[in-house]
Amino acid sequence: MSDALKHECGIAHIRLLKPLEYYKEKYGTAFYGVNKMYLLMEKQHNRGQDGAGFASIKLDTKPGERYISRVRSIQQQPIQDIFAQINERINKEITEHPEYANDVALQKQHIPYIGEVLLGHVRYGTFGKNSVESVHPFLRQNNWMHRNLIMAGNFNMTNVKELFGNLVDLGQHPKEYTDTITIMEKVGHFLDDAVSKIYKKLKKEGYSKSECSPLIAERLNIAKILRRAAKNWDGGYAMAGLIGHGDSFVLRDPAGIRPAYYYKDDEVVVVASERPVIQTVFNVNFDDVKELDPGHAIITKKSGEVAIKQILEPLERKACSFERIYFSRGSDSEIYQERKLLGKLIMPKVLESIDNDIKNSVFSYIPNTAETSFFGMIETVEDFLNQQKTKAILSGGGKMSAKKVTDILSERPRIEKIAIKDVKLRTFITEDSSRDDLVAHVYDITYGVIQPEDNLVIIDDSIVRGTTLKKSILKMMDRLHPKKIVVVSSAPQIRYPDCYGIDMANLESLVAFRAALELLKDTNSYDTVEKVYNKCKAQVDLDDKEVENFVKDIYAPFTDEQISDKISELLSDESINADVKIIFQTVDNLHKACPNNLGDWYFTGNYPTVGGNRVVNRAFINFYEGNKERAY
């Protein structure tokens, strides 16, 4: 509960379709695109706080003039840091050259970062070190304008080893073994090839070398380049790229795992990882912002022509359900209603766990991302109470006193703010015994609202590792001396690693997996572990399409309820006086609440790409062999 999940990354792309003078005249500044990019990135800071980056391209510059700018940061507030750097540089240039202040042409010529093609990225590190070199956008430089490539994305690939090997086979020598470098070099290879072929054709047609450059920009087929580059990609991704002369693209994976939304009018093309971000920053309606279809790319040519092209054959849609439960901002109208419904659907199990005793129950939530599900849960409690009130009043046969009726009608759910995170407190000591004591004080609690006869019901959006729940939350709640603590997860049990973006790379850290292992021991069937290991090992050299997820066998003998009860047992030690019950959402209810985001592999083990099964089996092999390396 409240374990820090590594979030998805976030992308933001802006293409200005008018000259910079247009924005100066209409909006009072030629920095319109930079200002909007700052807002797009800040509105997506929930998606990544390890680092942030920004890049821009100026169109139609003269040879010798700088046309690409990039800035990246891994400071504590990286978005603010990069825009502080941008602002400082802009102010410096204008202070030293006052003639730039009102002359857009001079601003574009001499001041960096002011361009028509902009790309922003916020990052949570999942693969690679958290150094500034790991922060997107990445830049592949070349003296040919058309071969300069800037890329950023929200993605993880399951087959990086294979893709890296393909580059080596092509004769390349990639500078790093990471999925980002591998993907960029793959796109770059086919970009180079396309530019070279167009150049040779133009020369045969009689054009001079200098005449070829603008014609290459016109003839370059971005969709074809992406089809060739992405042919063997396996993973979840929303990939954005800028090409030096001004073409740009955003490509979404064929299963729609990672999100991408876009908006276009006659002034601008915008792409971001979340819909409400675009709505807010550009003040447009819900229906104006479109979702990019799986397997498709939105491509903007230097000319300003915009097209949606299918790059890969779409697979069965498996958009990430964690986006709806946790990652995306809850201000999206659909996500808000979905989260409320998650709270409503789990409430019957909660009522059962407290024997329908609303009077002696206090309801709360932790962390803040669970607040919307909490609202849905409380609405269901109120509906239940209203039914009870109606029955009580009708049972009086019309002879009940006014005071009695008033007493019945005044009963309400007891809602309290029980836990408040102390954002200033950092668990900076890594030595276990000292750190555990600090972890236990990360939250402040509200005293005086819980009575010894009370149930304390706390809803969270997910329970992953259970570390914070065991070492901090439960002990803290127990200090309030409730009769029973009911921890409610609006998400189902997380049983399998994610290999498409969330940093859940191993099995043994998942509390549901540890609970299943304990149940195998309890039932004298722990030999299942070795059997699963042997099955996984036997598949190592098989083709991806033949690989099955045999880790499902670990969970197969047990019901969801048995695993939940074992999790309750694992997370509440003898120091806890209250009875502890942990309740998880069902997968069926998750699908009811989020019908358009059915990606549930971390709950069910049903991976949407062939590489997913290989990753989960590798994760099990690593667990069995005591190998701490990543499974992908």
C-alpha cells in the first residue's frame, strides 16, 4: 500500500503550423510554443520525476545557423530546472541585444529553443542509470539536416537483445545497450537509407547537390521508414521523433498498451500522453482531443501536412488498465468516473467484511490518488444506508416518533482524514533497522476519531510489494486502537511483472507471489516451484510464439480469497493488535469499470505481446536461481 511505483514516462509534442510572427501578433509572444510546452510537461509531471528534457527545431534556417536545441535535467525539480535554463538564456540574449526584444526574425535567428517543432519528455527510469545521459530526448547527430534524429518515448521493449543484435549485424556499433538507444539507431538506420536512396535518385534526375536538400524533405516517406524500423519491435510504446529538417511523428504500439492523444487545428498539432493535459493547456473540449489508434502514427511533414498512417497491423487492444487506476491524472472525465466505479464495485465485499456495521466504521483513503475511488465507495455506503433507513422507517408502521425518524435519517458514513503524508520526511538512511523506524513515521495520523469498537476501512489504488503497508501503514493505524483494520485495494492482486513501462521487473518483490509460495508450503505442494522452473527453462530457446506463461501454475491451486487472506497474514505481524483484512478488486469488476482498457497482464498473466511470456518466465528463472538481474 502506497509503495512507490515507478510511473510511466510522459511525452509532449507541439508543431506550430504558422510562422512565429503569427503567434507574436495573436498571443503577444514568439515564445508561445515554449510556454505551452512548459505547461504540457508540468501537467504530466505525475508521470515522471527522475528527469525531464526538451528539444526544439527551427524551420528554414540558413547554413551555419544553429537549428537544433536541447536541454535535459535530473535535478530534484527537473521540469522547472530546464525551463529556468531556457528562460535564463532567452533573457541573457535579449539583455545583451535589446534589438531582439520585438523582432521575431532576430529572435529566431539568434535565440536558442525558439522553434516551430518542439518535443518534451518527463521520465521515470526503468532501464538504465538515472544519469542525465539517460534522459530523453535522445539526439542522433549528422551534418546532413535530414539525418538528424531526436527521439523520446514512453516505452519498454521486451526484445532489446534481439534488436541490439540486429544493429550489430547491420554493421553498427551502438554506444549503449539500452532500449532507447537501440530503437533510435534502428529508426536512424532506415532514415539514413531512405535519405541516401532519394539523394541518388535526385542526382540521376539531374538536380545539383544543393537543390537536392529541399526535395529530400518533400519526398521522405516517414511512414515507410517507421514500418521498416518497427517491424520486429515487441513492447509497449508511444514513440515521438523529430527529423532535422522539420518532419515529426508519434507512433503508438499495435496493442495500444501505452497511451497517446492528439489535437489539431489550423495553428498547432499537439500530442501528449494524457487527454486532459491537452484540454487544459489549449482550452479545448473533450471531443476535440482524439486518441491515436494502436499501430498508427501521426506524422507532420515540414510543409505542415498532417496525416494519420497505419504503421503496424493492430493487435487485440490491451490498453494499460493501470493508466486508469493510478498513473493518469484523474481530471480526465472518463478516468474520474472509472475510478469512482472501482470504489463502488468493491464495496459489497467491504460491507461483508464489517458485517454491515456502518455505525461503528470509519472510512478513509491513502494516498491522494485513491481519493476518487474513495468517493465511489462512500456513495455505495450512502446507498446502503438509505436502504436501511427506509426499512427502519417502514417497519414503524407510521407510528414512529419524530425524534426516532430524525435519529434514523441523521445517520451518515463516518468519513475522516486518517493519514497525512509528511512530504518533508525522507528515509535517507539505507541501513535496514534505522530505515524501518523512519519509514514508520512517513505518515502522520489523526488521533481521537477512532473508538475501540470501530472498524477502520482504508482504500488504496493498489498493493504491490506491501512493504510500506507492513512497515508503516498497519502499525500506524494500529496505534489508533481500532477493532479491525480493513485495507481495500481498488486494483486486483498484482501477480506478474510488467515489461512494458512500469518498474515491476521481478516476481519475489510482489506480495501476491510471496503469498502463493507460502500457500504452496502450507499445502505440502512446494515442489510445484521446481516443476514451473523446469518448464520455464525448457522454453528458453523456443521461438516467442511457442512460449507459454507457466508462472500461472503457481497461483492455479488457490482462490483469490485464499491468496488475499495469506497476504493479510504476511503483512500483519504479532505486534498488530487489530484484526487485519485485506480486500482486492476482482479482475471482472476491473473490466466493468475500465471497459476500454483491458490490459491486465500484471493481474492475470495474459500478456498482449509474445515477448511478455518470455519475460515472465525469465523472471521466474531469475527468482529460482537467486539471480537479481532484470528479466528484460
